[in-house]
Amino acid sequence: MEKILSKAEIEALLNAVFDGRIEPERELSKSEGTVVAYDLFNSDAHKGFVPNLDIIYDSFIRSNRVTLSNRLRKSVEIKKVGARSYKFDDYLQTLPSPVCMAIFKIEPLKGAALISIDSTLVLSLVDNLLGGSGTSKVSVVNRLFTSIELRLMERIVKDILQDLEKAWAPLYATHMSLLRMEMNPRLVNIVPPEYQVVTMTLKIQIEETSGNIVFAIPFMTIEPIRDKLKTGMQFDLMAIDPQWSTRLSSGILEAPLNISVEMGNAGISLRELLNLAPGDTIMLDKACSSEMLIRVEGVPKYLGIPGIHHGNKAIQISNFSDKGGSGE
């Protein structure tokens, strides 16, 4: 018997019913002979459209930009290129060669997902991690990545998974774990070839070098939480990076400050200043045992008693300065 619909078409039809774009009761109530055109392969399900999934990637970008910048000690920019859906076999055909792939598990969701990183970005990241400029001069034509390069990329991928896990947290608590690294697309089989995957391409810019990272998640993996994605529950928590205040506080605590101690004041004339010679003494208006003003970045902040600590000149803070708000 000849098949009326292929497996991919049936999946698209079911997705349309689940999303409410087709109502079975209404279709059955229509008079016989009335045919309603519905483009299965141009529907939202086949354009990589999953409600609110892009918000998760927005949250991931905010976190991973900071994580990657800190690891490389360079400015990193990350931008979304776009989402698409493919049959898994068709998606593998789009991957360049060589390519670095990371297969990971999204527990407790079923199945596995895939991250692919193009060779230009891989070599730039490796060069940066090893202390280079990030511009590799090694040819990538028909060359597989070395075990050292893959080991270094594992660090980057684990950072990515941690940030992705944080991005998913407001919607659905997950634990993302790396299963293995691969270079040959033929050895990757996270779902059967005809199953659909939704992809998101991100462009990573590291100074003058750029490359793409592509996330591929099977539709069957996110199907159990499609309702949560559609309602967008708790997505207001994603508008602000929950880690931002912590990172800002940590950065402020590490900021260097200039501290000066005002030992006293004295007034002399210009003639006296010009006549000063080595050995002359200038008498200040304070005794050496009295409290001295401590300025932080030029602002009066504390009072302290001078002394000696381990052979070094020191001052012990005794009180707050009452001039702190004057800027004097």
C-alpha cells in the first residue's frame, strides 16, 4: 500500500495539532469535498520555530560572553545568527570538515543534543588558551584535531554547558553533561536520520577572529516541555542576569584604590620655601600621636593613629571621618 504521508509529514501534522494551528473537530465538521490547503513543510515547526526558545539562548549569551571573556582574558562578542530545523541527516550534511562536535545529555529530558564548533573558531580558542594571539597560522585543510586540542575544547564546552544549564533553570531544571567529543559527523547518531532537530547558530567574535557555534536539539527532546515554552512561565527572571550582581560585586572588590594619610598642615611663605635647605625642619600643626586623616581616592574617609608594624610605617584606623561627605 502506498504511503499517503511520510514520517516527517506526520510529525509536522501532529505538531500543528498540538500547537493549536489545526483543530481536528473543526476540520471534521466541514462539509465533504472541502479541502483546506496546509503546507506541512513550510509550517512553523519546520522553520525551527519553538516558542520562547530564543529567550533561553539570549540568557545563555549574556552568561557565556562573561565566562568566555574571563577564560580567554579578551573581549568576546556573541550574536544570534538564526534558528532552523532540519532532518538530522540533512543537518549533518551542512557541517564543514573538519568540525569539533560535542554530544551532551540534557537530563531528565530524553535523548542527546549536539554542539558543533567550526575549525577556525576551534584553532583560535586553542591558540588563546595556550597564550597565543588567537590567530592560528596552521592550515586546517584535511587535518583532524589533536588530542590536546580536543582536551582544551572540552574546557570550553563544559563552560558552555554550565551557562546553558543556568539559562534553562528559570524554565526547567536540567543537568547538562558532556558525553563525548567527536570530529567525524558519520559517528554522530543522537537521533535517527529522519528525525527533526532545531538548531540555533551563534557567531562568536574574538577580537579579529570569528566563527560559529551551532546547537542542535532534537524536537523529541523538547516536546515534553513545549507547553512551558509556549506559556513562557518565569521568563521574566531571564530579563536580568541573576549572576550579574555577584560578578559586579566581585569586580568592585578587586578594584585598586589610592590611599593617602594627611599627617598635618603647616603654613610657610614663598621666601621661606625658597630658602629651605637639607636638614631644615617644618613643624606641623599636629602631634605625631594624634589622629590623622586618611583619604581614599582623595575623599576623607577614616581617622587613624600612626605607628610601626613589622618594621614598616603603618596606620591603625580608629574612627570614621566626619568630613566623609564634604569631599574636602
